[in-house]
Amino acid sequence: MLVVTNTIRVKEGHGEALAGRFAGAGGVQDMPGFVRMEVWHGEAKDGAEELKICTVWENEEAFKGWTASPSFRESHRGAGGNEAILGASLDKYRLLVSRTPGE
């Protein structure tokens, strides 16, 4: 299992609007090996808000398939032109431990 987080810093007051972009169908949900996506919104501090776009994949190959797909290119078209975005970083994590209630 692989979790990929795209952390996007935006100007204060723009986080929820940008998060709305991820609510619509963007093709990722149809990719082989895609498990789920979650969008997390952090509280504003120092004039900025943070979004964490977390996607869960069966494996690294599935994620690479997404980033090489036409759907990925289409869903990211024009993202660099958004003046509210202050910066972004991408991180990958392997699942080592998972617990559920009652375990």
C-alpha cells in the first residue's frame, strides 16, 4: 500500500475553493490500483492555509500509471497559473501498520 500526499500551501481564504477542484470526477478514481483520495484542510496560520491531497494506491506502479496517464495531464492543466497557490510538495509513504476498532 502506498500513500501519496500532495501538500499545497495557498493564500488564506482560498483553501476551500481549491479543495473543490478535487470533489469532481478527475479520472483518478478510474485508474487501476487506485484505492481512495482524501482532501484535508488545515487551519490558517501566518496568512496561509494548507491542503493535503492524500491518495492511496495498491503499489508504486499504480501511482506511476496515474502520473503517466492522459487523465493526470488533463486534471493538472493550468494548475501552475493559480496565483493563490504559494507552493506544493509531494511525499510518498508505505503503510507499515494499520489498526481498526476492536483490534
